[in-house]
Amino acid sequence: MSDLSIRLQSVLDRTASACERAGRDPTEVTLVAVSKTRSPGEVVEVLQAGQFDLGENYVQELLEKRDAVEVSGFTAGRWHLIGHLQTNKVKYVAPFCHLIHSVDSLKLATEISLRAGQQGRRQAVLLQVNIAREEAKSGAEEEGLAELARETADLPNVDLQGLMIIPPLTEDPEGSRPYYRRLRELAQELEGAGIPAGNLQHLSMGMTGDFEVAVEEGATLVRVGTAIFGPRGT
């Protein structure tokens, strides 16, 4: 068993334990292995270990990894774009991306609908919310979120599936808990405002340093890199 496989299993075990503490079914949580800056060989290794959901922050890197994996003969895998997406790059991911986590405006959502329609598919997306109002981070603000959700859900070739957050950096995982709890509350408030539950089924939150807290607060997608692949440079 490789070191990567051991780390992957550890993350899965920790996720299951967090689910147990929260009274949740572990099958409710999907692990997304974030392969930012990792080599195509490492991506193939994690696929071989049985981890099929892969996340990338940048479009160019996502395209390069996808092509390299296909050349290797490995066709399995679902690609998630978790970083900021510019409208002029939507056309590159619309043909195949499993889930775009980082929609933060109607302009971007409209472009995604247009490009997905050209490919004859509906693109699954999440709305990224900037609860902490950090200027350096993308994301819609809480005010107007219900309107953005309605307008996004009404687009013909977009499948709105929930919300995503990147909280402020903190050394203590508990520092992220209020932001994760607030995202869960926001989903509940949106449903109360008439947004269909099917458009709010996912909460993408939690990374290497705090994914267990995120699971305890209701995450259905956790985005984990270092805990799976090891420190960069290994």
C-alpha cells in the first residue's frame, strides 16, 4: 500500500468518524482530492487508489491534468473546478466539468449556461459565498444571495446544486466552524425563501486543516489536498 493510499484512507476514516459524531451517514459526504500543483503521475496514482473526484483551482492546470490522465489510459474521474473562474475561460471547462464550485455572479452563471448549451449539456454549479466579506476572495455576499440563486436556477443549461465557501485562514480548525455553520443556515434560509431543496443539496466546505469540522457542520463536499498528497515537494 503506497503512502498516498494510506493518507487517502486516513482522510476517509476521519471523515467517517466526523459523520459518526454528527449523526450523519458517511455516504452523504463526497471527498474531492485537490491536485493543485501536483504532477499528472500523482493524479493517476490517486485515481488508481479509488479516488475519482478531483479538484483543480486553475483552468489551465485542470486541462493539462485531464489530458495527461487520458493519455495514461485512465478515463475514470470527475473533475471539479474549485477556484475562481473568469467568464472568458468558461468555454474550456463547459464540455466536461462535473461541478463548478465557484460561481459568484449572474454574469458568470449566464456564460456557463450559454457555453454548456452549445455542448448540449447542463452544467452543475455551486454559488460561492463570501460570508467573511474578505476583499481578496471571490464570492457573492449574503445580501442578494436569494435573488442570485433564483436567477441562476432559472438559467436553461445550469443545474444549481448548492453553496460553497472558503473561510478566513486560521490555525485552529474551530475558527472555521462559525462560517461553516452560517453557510448551512444560509441554505436553510434560501429554502425558506422558496428556493427548491434540489438547488441546495450540496455544501462545499472544508479543506485539509478543518474538513472534520466542516463535516460536523453539514458539508457534503470536502476539498482536501495536502492530507491526501502529502506536503508539496514530497
